[in-house]
Amino acid sequence: MLSEWLDETNVKIINRVTDWQQAVAISLQPMFDNNIVELRYLPAILSNCQQFGPYFVLGEGIAMPHARPEQGVLKKGLSLLIIRQGVAFNSPENDPVYLVFSLAATDGHSHIAMIAALSALFSQDQDITRLKQVATIDQALSIIGQY
């Protein structure tokens, strides 16, 4: 299921970022490039986080930035940024974040299967640890392809 949404065009591995805002921006770049979200989607996520806190940090080392469909989503989509050195998202119980899965949903229900597949991945600590430590995008896609 996740391999339907994640491939070599929207998975990126980097060593570090300066802050969580840069992490979100880099993770969204494939969605901008492929017309999945409008440019206004990034400031919407940043604004929502300032207003509500780091609502998209889902667990230890994992964030899933997203905003409402009307805040700039054109098509359903997903991207993954792996940050080798991790970055703080102001979520003390879950920082640092190494995996940034950016989500774009066109409505409240069409992405449910994608969320279910992500949830299955997130519940497998061994695969999450392996994903944080991959050396190549192909290695990441091999793990993701199991879900």
C-alpha cells in the first residue's frame, strides 16, 4: 500500500536540518514539484503548529505534518524525509524526530487506507528503527514496501 504513494521521487535522506520548519519545508518539496499541494500548504502547517502545538508529532521520532484539505491540497499525497541526525519539533516526549511523513488529504476519508498502512508501520518498532538508519532510498523503499 505505501509503495503506491512513496517512491524514489518523494523519499529523501539528509544528514541534518537547522530546525523543524526547514524539515517540514524539505519534506513538502516533492509535493510542490508534483502539484499535489499549493505553496500555501507550508505556511498553513507552520501556522497550525504555532496555534495548536506539535499536533503532528505522532510518536518517538515520527512526525506527520499536514493541514486541512482547504489549506492548499490539490491531490492526495505522501512524502518522506529521513533526517539522520534528527531534529527537535518541540515535543519533548518524542524528540528528536528522524522520520517526517508529510501528508496531503483531499477530504476526511479518502486517505484512510494510507493512514492504516502508516499506522501498521509505526507500530513496528524494529522497522521504524531500521528506517531511521537506512543508508539509501532503496533500503527505505524496501522497508516501506512491506506495508
